Amino acid sequence: MKKNNEMNEMVCPHCRKKTSRGASECHGCHATIQYGPPSWAFPVLALESTIAGLMASKFSHEVSFFIPWLIAMGAFAAGCVFLEKIFYDRVQFKLGRRG
Ligand SMILES: [Zn+2]
């Protein structure tokens, strides 16, 4: 098995310095490094899950009132897994002046 160091190294788009994956800050320019789904993804997902639950409540309220909630929670859980997967390789360098 070949050891792949490139997988664990990222190049900062701002200062072109190499930073190891997992670091929270660039050593060169101190840009904040963010991994995974963007912060807006979860509120959007929560909204969509609520809509899914509301839609489900139109059809299932005769059956049981908690089924829409189960659908909403299921949609949210599935969405979280989905977001983690599609944004797994997403790394963002945020350059902001601090201090
Ligand atoms: Zn940098």
C-alpha cells in the first residue's frame, strides 16, 4: 500500500503555502480553514425537511399525527448524511482580518 501524503496536504489559495488537512488555520496567512458543508446548508436542509413534513401531514393526518414529524426528521437525518458526503472534500480558506 502506497502512502499518499498529497491527500493530507492542501495549498492555500491566498498565500500558496502548504497546510496539512485538519488544520483550522493557514500557517502562512492565517486564513480560517473550513471543512464540510457550508453553514447555510443546514438551515436550508431544516427548512426543506419542515416542508416535507408539512406536505406529508396533508396526506397522513388521518393515520397518525407524528408520521409527518418522523418524515421531517428522517429527511433531515438523510439530508445531513447527504451533505456530509457531497461536501466531504470541500475545503474553504477564508481570509479575514482579525485583531
Ligand atoms: Zn494562506
